[in-house]
Amino acid sequence: MTSDIKTDRRTAILDAAEAQFARHGYDGVNLRAIAREAGVDVALANYHFGKKQDLFDAVLMRRADVLNGWRLKALTDVLAEASPEAPSVEAIVRAYLGPLLTGPHVAEPGWKHYYALIAYVNNSPEWGGKLMTQFFDPLIRRFIDALRMSLAPVDEKSLFWAYHCFSGALTLTFAQTGRIDQLSRGLCHSDDLDDAYEHVVQFITAGFEALKADR
């Protein structure tokens, strides 16, 4: 029972930190506010996670591990299905995006907070290079390897710029800012990730496949 209580409190701290960091960014949050939202004493937040930077890292890692596991399985399946040939660009893009943008989890408040936080981190000169590299780059490099096979021969510089554009589109999709709602006069909704998924897949697939036309 004691172990369950500790786990529940630790989870409550992570959930509160995730929501606070997503709403206010790293610098706009302190441990006292996080503890207050979690309903625990600030000393307990310090006990479980230490300084704010360590808590921030723990928040990012918690769902990163889940997402990376989902995407690794999707990519492994795609590679196995196509073997001994290279998978199509669209199949690789779907393996990358499907676990992120489809499924019941995308409607959960915690995942919405996490996606907003990832958009913040990926768009930040202070955090983007370091933290995205730490938590996501090993898996992303495997996707880039798959794209390299599918597009071979491909110019390396063009491949990485294409991924850069891909990452930017995904970051804006994660942010769910409501901008497209206004621009489209309600035709599109930034929180409709299922709809976003199909359109982003088509757009990004065409972008990568355009690299073939440059050969």
C-alpha cells in the first residue's frame, strides 16, 4: 500500500509538472507551483526528482519512452513487410506519424500537455538541440536510415533538410494553436489530429519523394 501511495504521488507530480511546463514553459514554472497543483508538499517533489531541471527531464522521458516504443515497432513492421526491398516513403512516414497522431491517447489531457511541451522544446534554441537529441534522435536516425534506403541514391544534405521540414510540420501540429481554425474559418481544426494525420502524411510523403525528381 505504501508503495502504491508513493507511486501515485510521484505520478501526480509528473502530471502537474507536465501541465505547468506545457502552459508556462520552463522558466515560467517553479517547484512550489508544481507541488501545489499535484497536492503535495514541495519537499516531496524535491525528494522524488531533485532540482527543476531533473523533473523537466523526467517529464520528457516518461512519454518519450512510450512513443519511441510505439514508433520502433511500427518501423520494424514496415521494414519486415517490405524486405528484402526498401519500404515505400509513405509507409515510413505513416510508421513515424501514426503512433503520434492516431489512437485514443491523443484525446487525453496528459498527452495534449505533452505534445504542447514537445512543440515548445523543439521550437526552443535553448532546449531543442540538446533535449530532442537526447530523447528522440537515436530513433529518428533509424527512420532517416529507412528513408535513405527508400530514396537511394539521395543527396544527404537534401535528406536532412527534408526531415527538418517534416519536424517543423509536426511541431506545429503538436502545438494545436488554433491558427488553422482561424485561417480556414472553421474548415480545419488544429485539435483534430486524425484529420491532420492524413494531410501531413500526404504532404510530407510528396516532399520526400520530390528528392527523387532532383536526381
